Amino acid sequence: MTFNTLPKFARTFFKRYSRIACSLLLLVLAAPLQAVDILYVSLNNNTIVSYDTTGNVGTTIAASVSIFVNTNPDYTRGLAFDTSGNLYAANAEPNTISKFNSSAGYVSNIAANLSYPNALIFDSSGNLYAANYGNSTISKFNSTGGYVSNIATNLSGPFGLAFDSLGYLYASNASSNTISKFNSTGGYVSNIATNLSYPIGLALDSSDNLYVANYGNNTISKFNSSGGYVSIITTNLSIPFGLELDSSGNLYAANSGNSTISKFDSSGTFLTSWSVGTAAPSFLAFKPVSVPEPSTYALATIGTSVIAYLARRRKAKQAVVIMVAVEEFLSIPKEIRDKLYQKRVEQYEKRLAHPATKSFGLPTPPSEE
């Protein structure tokens, strides 16, 4: 379809109100903004470093930025961010969890009910869980660091932790080559016991597929949401430890054997790897970044253009009506908006195929006056 094939009323509207038309076009065509993926890595020299991995599929990664060097971390393992951007780091040797603010400043320690803590993870309510390899338990703390309870059944040397979309908690049992699944109250549900070899790191994608780093045989096993074995990654791995997924579904593995990070796409195809120096990496975590929805920008653009145009013609009331309509439209769930939009497209295409004798019963475009 070209501009000249549009109905006369549509061409007139676009010519006279091009600013508004362009703004509306932004709403339809605006592409999702890419999240900034900053990967944090704990190293065995009591250091936590970060990398900007955004959009990278080549052979280079942005230079490492040292975040914490010998400041409260001690034999650092698991990493986890809360919703406020505070970073928690598990210190395996002193049996503590250190908290750092978003500016890398040390805040406090959790020091109770821990025994060689490794993986850390937050649930949707802000509770923190720590996998205690030393006594085969998982400790739960509230959002202020207060001890809540322990999970102590069906665990054998837990190392990795992951939550699925339904709130089930998975724990990798390095000592028994199994993955244990628990419900939201800590009740044991089931085990995965195939294609595992000293499992360490865990990661769950948006479809609840589970990825497991097998420290024992240099592989990553993939299981579906029901626990069924799917496939295995065997390339570019060297004693894999922690796993993480970025905003695009790419998988990262910390290779403690050769001090590198390997990156794979969502199908398990190797993309790239990079060195973290001489220290061995253990666990990984992506810093949460709040990215505004495209509709926010579209709404702002539409609002500015509509109000500016109509205000010049002393039609502020019409501007308010349009803004309210746009806001109400954007408040509808995306899947419903998409269906409404598709319905309008189908109706318009039908009208193009069977044009009416008049201009579809639409009002005559307003004049410039």
C-alpha cells in the first residue's frame, strides 16, 4: 500500500495533521527498548567484577570494571540483586552474606544459620534464600535479613538455586547428582536424577526450561518444565560453575577451569567467550534494570504533539479527550491491544477490497480554520 492508494480522507488527514499522524505512527511502530545487560561475576580472589554484555555476539566484551576488591567479600560465591539494586554476596568461608548498595558501598552482613553458603536467590516477595553446602539445608531470610526458616529435606550438598514462574524452588544437589524441587512453602515435590554430574549452577528461562551446569563432566544439561531431559551443551565449557540468562534469553556459563565466561544463544549454540583474568569465576548475576515501556515514550510524544497543535486552535478540551483516550488504550493488556489493532487492520483491508460509494460514513476532516 502506498500513500496515493489511501482513501481521500486519510490522505487529507495525514497532510493537514502530519505532526499528530507521525506521533500516532510511533505508537504503532515503536520497537521495544533493549535492556542493558550488566553481568556481575564473583571470582575466587575475593573480587566481584562486572561486564556490559548488551547485544554482544562477537569476540569482545566491554572491559571489566572492578566493583569490590577485598572489602567484606571472603571466598565469595553466590550473587543476587534485590529489587532496589542492592547486591548480596555469599561468603562461603566465614559463613556470611554481605550486602552492598547500588553504589557498591558495604551495608551489612547476615551471619546466622549459614553453613558454607553458595547460591543466593530472591523470591517474588523479597525473601532471600541461601544454599548451605556445609549442612545440606536452604536458609530463608526476610527482606530485612531476619532468619525465617530452613528447608532440610531431600538435599545433599546444595549448590545452585532457581525459581520458576509458578514459584517452585529448584536446588542442585552436588553430592547426589540430583535436582530437588520444592513448593512455595518449602515442601518437597520431586527430583530430577538423570544426565547430571556434580550439578552446580542453575538457570530457568521464560518457558521454565531448566539449565544445569555439570561441574563433573564439563556440560550443561537442559530439562523442560516437567523435568524431562531435552538436550546437552558440550562445547566451550571448562568445569562450569554458575549460570545466568540475559534479557534476550542468551545463556552464560562461568568456566572455573580456564577463567572464562561462555555465551550461548537460546538454542544452545556457542556465541562467544572472554577471559576474566587469572582468577576463577564462580557465580553470575545480572543487575536488574528498569526499562520504560515503549508506550511511555509514545504517549509522551503523542501528548506533546496533540496538545501543542490543538491548543494553538483553542481546542484544549479536545486535547484532553484525546489524551484520556490514549491513556485508557495503553492501560489495556498488550495482548488485547494487539487483537484490537489486528481487527482494525482486517476491517480496513476489507474496506479497501470492497470500497463504499461514500467515504465509509466517516465525518469530513476538519478545516484549518
